[in-house]
Amino acid sequence: MRIYFDTIGCRLNQSEIELLARQFRAAGHSIAETAAEADLVVINTCTVTSAAASDSRQKIRQAARAGGASIAVTGCWATLEPEAARQLPKVAWVIPNAEKDRLTSKVLGVPVEEFDLEPLARLPLPGLHQRTRAFIKVQDGCDNFCTFCITRLARGKGRSEPIADVVAEVRAAVAGGTREVVLSGVHLGSWGQDFTPPLHLRHLIEAIIADTDVERVRLSSLEPWDLNEAFFRLWENSRMCRHLHLPLQSGSAATLKRMVRKTTPPAFACLLESARAICPEMAITTDVIVGFPGETEAEFEESLAFVQQMNFAGGHVFSYSTREGTAAARMKGKVHGSVIRQRNGRMREVLLQSSLAYRRRFMGSIARVLWESCDEVGEKGWRLHGLTDNYIRVEAYSATALWNQISRVRLGQITDEGMRGVILDMGE
């Protein structure tokens, strides 16, 4: 049987879909490059925003139109709205997050104990999903109570993967040719807190560095209250990618309080100062929500000024959307849609300017770029796309279509999404 995988949303969803692909391969099945070629389509859905939920439904409909494959739906949207998922065309299985680890077993009717994953390398998914980085799930669930977030309801309480299991996954990824792993979780920074005795995320990272040969270790989103100066010492090792994604959500103390975020603007600023003291070239990116219930003009201006002050290397701006079942959905002081759109534009412009300023620091410098794709060939050769360890997206031309190789590149012109460069060597 040929299986096509698709996913919406976070890096955790990507890591889960990669593991499911590995399970199907272990059971003797192959991976299709498109839904039209598949006998089965597996879609991992998202519901973090209303737009993500809509994208999830659209992905299912697109897969149904592509061919005659049956569809298995899992993930956060399917968990919270299983009946709606079942009503969509060609959906044969709706499997909630709590049972996602047994999806392969349920679909194939084979006991999970029969899967022998150890001999299989963790290979990248083909087609649009092919990437040189492996997303490794190390944690799931969340014990925070951010008033805007519905993910906690879909994912449940925080749970950590044992060190030995994560190390084995990283080794499998390396065996499959992976040059970079991305550690992922709903609340990644809480890894180890549910153990007895409790451990900290740095203990897991130290084990990966010591017990595997992976060249790059990158972290997905981290809540700022989980970190301290000792954690940043990890970046004294050059295998750690110089990139931190720290969701701020708002630069207004009053708004943060209504969000029940466990930080304040001064504490967040102090954290960034500590990180940059140890690694001055660290790319720090963030998430910001505008139009949260009760956000006054003064609170928004305070948030805007703080984001500008932090000099982020980039970030995402989300217009607040009501998610039924969250505390924020019951709050008073809803902000008008036109005001939210105006605030979104202003916040995006601030983050754009700080992103440009960050990239200007590296004009003329030499960086090691991991090539992830090439999309056209012309007079200049193949146009390659890759990523530096500090999360600058780089494009360059090459006579050879490079993939999953690391080249030394001189960075030059700034583009809308990253930088252009000149390859100094063909890669390693």
C-alpha cells in the first residue's frame, strides 16, 4: 500500500507525521509523493487558530478530490471536532491525539508490538514534505493555562519522552542522512518536569550532544519562563543552532496578565539580554497576538514599543480569533476587526524592520548553509534554498543541484525572506 502524508501547523505535527511514516515503512508499505498516487492519505490537523482549522478541512477536501484513497484524520482539530471530521468526504478514520501513537496499528489492524522500528533509518518524506531536517517529538501536552490557547484541551497534560528514546530517534535520523534535528513539543521547555526526580531540558540536550553525531541541534518554540542563564551555556557548543523562538504574545504587562502568561516585559527583556550576552549573534524570533480582548489603544502602543525595543530577528503576528472553550472567549472588551487588522499591519512592520536590521549584520560574512531544496535551473544554474544555523533563509545559484549538503556561502543581498549568497565550496 502507498501512503501519502500531509500536515498543518506546528513542528510537533511534522515530527509526528514523520514517525507515522516510519511505522508504515516498518510494516512494509511505501510512501507516496502525492495524494493522487496513494491508497491511503494521513492528515495531521491543527486548530491553534480558526484559520488553521479551516486549512485542516481544506487539506482533507483536497485529498478527497485528488483520487480514490481513503483518508485517516488525526491531530488537534480532529480531536476537538471529531464529528465534523467524519462528515468530510472519504474520511474512514478519525483518530484523536490520545490514540495517535496507535494510528498505524488501527488502520492496518496490526498490533503495535509487531512494528520493528530499530533497523529503519528515519528518512525524509518525499515530495513537498522532503526536508533535510528531522523534527523529533520529545514532549507533548501542556500544563499552562494561557487564556487564548485551545491546544491544551486538544493535547492534554504535559508528558516527556525518555532520554533514551529521544537519543534513539536522533540516531535513526542521522542514519537516514539527517544533518539537523529540531526538538519539538507543545511545551518543549517543560521537558523532564514530569519525571521523578525532575529533569530540565538542558539534560536532554546534553545527552544528545554527548551520545549522537548529529551536526546541528535546533529547538522549536520555548516559553520564556522555562529558561535561565545556565541554559544558554549550551550555546558554547557550536553544534547548537543559534536560534531561539520565544513567544512573547504581548509587550503590555496588563495584556500579559489577562493572557495568564508567566512573564512580564522586564523579565522577558532580561532573558534576551542573558541569551545575547552568551551568544551575541543569536537569532531570537517571537510570536505576538494583537487585538486580544480588552487590549486598549494604550496597551497596544505599549506592546508595539516593547517589540521594537527587543530587536527580534523576526516573528509572527496573529490577529486574535475567538476559540470556543478557552477563557478568553468569555472575556469582555472584544476588539473590532478593523482595529485588529490595523494593529496587525503596524506590528508586522516593526518586526519586518527588526528582521532586516538583523540580516544586515551578516552582509559580507561567510555562513554554513544547509541546502533544503532547488526550484529552477537557468543560465545561472540551479537556484538553491537553504538555512543557516541562525535561521537566515539563503538562496544561491549552483551548477549542481545540491541537497542535504552544507556549503560555505558568502552572504550578500537581502531578500524579502532572507538573503542571497555566493557559494564558496560545493558542500560537505
